[in-house]
Amino acid sequence: KQEVTQIPAALSVPEGENLVLNCSFTDSAIYNLQWFRQDPGKGLTSLLLIQSSQREQTSGRLNASLDKSSGRSTLYIAASQPGDSATYLCAPWWEDKIIFGKGTRLHILP
Amino acid sequence: KAGVTQTPRYLIKTRGQQVTLSCSPISGHRSVSWYQQTPGQGLQFLFEYFSETQRNKGNFPGRFSGRQFSNSRSEMNVSTLELGDSALYLCASSLTGTGAFLSANEQYFGPGTRLTVT
């Protein structure tokens, strides 16, 4: 049975810090993994999509890495800003299902 | 380019009733997926439609059903509502879907429909 875990569940850091969010999954036979952010009461915004053949993807201050064999992905946020405050979810997709982690609730302190 | 739209945004129903939610994908997108989000269970995959066919299905009872029309718009129906069905229902669209089908594409989410069952 596939499971997805995100650590930490919540994180508060001062503005300007670099930070790393972790996502681990059982069953390494994923096809891709997507990172999202969700603002309170709203839908999800796609941040990065990593195909299973890729090791990382970058978009602006965000960098996501994927180590499929060890079942891990990390989302690196550089120079954090108050606008980055949100819940971040990772979602690996297997052949017939997508499973979301419970998310990391991030709060950037001004 | 318009994003994914969902209607209605908010809905209050009584236990035992049925409800239909609607999702219009981004123009050109052929895959629509539905998700249920609750505080306790998080985000859970309901089903995915592609070219009017259900392609993948999550672990939900048969009271949850859906369909997709030729213009890729999709509807989700929940019959015999239970209190536990209260949730935010999200739909997402992508060009061809994710996972094993063709090349994986990013999913774009709508704002969701907040369903409250009393």
C-alpha cells in the first residue's frame, strides 16, 4: 500500500531564511511527483512537476529534487518571504492513483 | 486563458439528499480529476476522466459517481449524502492526465466547492 509522509507538519521561520520541506513515499514505482501550495480555503496551485526520469526541477526561488529509489523528494525555498506562507503538499502519482501528503504548514515571520 | 472553474462554490444539503457539482477545465485540457479534501483525511483522489471515460478511480463508495461530456466539462454526483461527505471538493484539469498515460502533465486546480451536509 502506498503512503506519503511530509515532514515537518508545520514550520515557522523568519523572513529571508532558506528552508527545506520533505516528502517521503513508499513504493518507488512512481511516474511523477508534483508539489503544490494551498492558501487557506482555496484550491491548489501547482509549483513544480518532476517526471520520474528527472532528478530536479527549478522555478524561480523554488527547487524540487527527487530521489525515486529512496522514496524522497525535497522542496527547497530560497530567501523566504511572507507571501510564501501557505500549506505545501507533495503528490506522487503511481500507475493508477495519486496520493497527497498531509502537507507542511509554513509560516514566514516578517 | 481562463482557469478551471467550479460551480457552485458553496452548497448546503441535508443528509439523504443528492448533489451534483460541476467542473469546467482549462480550454484544451481533456483530463479532469476530482478530489475530496477534509481536515481529517486530507486530500483524497476520487476519480479521473479522460475523453468521456473514467480512467482511474479512488477508494470511495459507489455513492460517488461522475461523468465527462464531449466538451471535457465534468460533473460529480453524490447520492444519499452523509454527514461525513462534508468537505471541499476540488477538480483539476490537465492536457492528457498524469501517471502512466502519455506524458505527464501538470494538474491545474479549481477553487473548489465547499459542501456542507446537515
